[in-house]
Amino acid sequence: MSYLRYANTRLSQGKIFWREMGQGVPIIFLHGTWQDSSQWLELLPYLSADYHCFAVDLPGCGESEPAPIHSISTQVQSLQEYLERLNINKFCLVGHSLGAWVAVSYALKFPERVKGLVLMAPEGVQPVGLRQGWSMERSLLSPLPVFYWALQFLRPWAKLLGKTEGIQKLLQLRRKLRSHPVPCRILFQRRPAEIYSEMVDRHLDNLKTPLLLLQEPEADERSIALTKTYENLVPTAIVQAISSSMADPTPEVAGYIREFLGELI
């Protein structure tokens, strides 16, 4: 029987925390934008009989310390140092959202090390048919929070009119964003040129790693567009609709991962 283990190690850019379970070919799980490694806790037991699963808190997320510079390249550098410390040389990468951007960036830089990629709602590209987005998030986190002040000013008036739900959702979003400063910095709080320089659109024709794209049910417009963009740019990608959310993964998701990786190993 496999048991869940917790560990951390100090890298050159700070402490990295991870959860570990199972034995066999390593799978590295990289969590979504507003998540940490606990996102994968329900999924690991379904794979740990055949795979050595590592769910990592990306730098600046969960219990890991932030790197001095917030960028995809530093995330990739930290991941590489982590894998070297554990002497993991050949493995598979599973990434969701921001974690998917880190995963595919790593596979482009170290193609000889990655046997397969499984991505969900993958950031890192300009979505087909959409602007890059994040304008609302930028407004909510502006150094001069005029938008936030306006929401607070309108709050009592909206209550009188019975229309507080929209304002409450925006205030809740602001609290969530403020609790995840590193992902916010990487995704939309840098200079646009810095962000675009790390996007992978123009490099995906060089991606040689087999790719599985999992599409969540009732995905929002952005997630659908992100997946479609990767599908268009990587003609060999396999796209699979799933019936469960990655926030609550089921044996179905493990089955698709197992089937995909089983053909590569």
C-alpha cells in the first residue's frame, strides 16, 4: 500500500514543499493558478500503484517560499533544481493553468527529460478569439485602488437596491487575488513585454513531447480558448473531454492519464 509523504528541501532560490506517493515512473504534478499541491490529493491514490507521484508547491505558492524574481523562467529553474536534488531524470509532467505553463516551458527547455505532458486549461499562449484578459484583476489590484474604493462606496447603495451580489463577487475576487501574490505577478502584474516574452505560442511547433489536453466540463470561455489554442498549435496533441473538474478529480481523470502515459513508457 502507498502512503502519502510530505517533504521539503531548500534550493538556491528558497524552500520547495511537495507531497509524494507511490512508486514506479515519476509523475510531477504542477497545480493551478489559485491552488497548491493539495489540488492533487484526491487523484494521487488512483495512480500511485504504478507511478511515483510528486505534487509540488510552485515557488511562492502553498508552503514553498517565493523566488526572488517572479517569472516562468525562475519557476522552470526551481523545478529543474528540485528534480536534480531528487535525482529524477525521466518523468511525466501534469500541469493545470499556471502549472501547465510551467510544465510546457520546462518540456521545451529540457525535451530529453519529459516523457509526456498532460495539460488542463493551460496558460502561456494568446487565447484564440480572446484578448489576453486580466483587466478586471489588474483594476482590483491597482497600486492606486480607485476601483476598490468605488466598490466600497457603492456597497451600501447596492444593498438598498438588492443588488449586492455582483459587488460581493468582485470583493471576494480581490481577496483571492491578494492571497496569491506570486501567480498574480507572473500572469498580469509585470510589464506586458516581460509576459509576452515568456509565452510559448511561437515555440510550440518545436514541442516534441507527446501532449494530452484534458477539457473540463462547463469550462469558462477562457479555458476553452486556451485549450483550443494549444490544440491548433500542436497538431499531434490529443484532446479529451472529462466529466469532472480538476478541483475535484475522479478515477476517470486518472484513467485518461494512465492510458496516455501507458503508451509512452
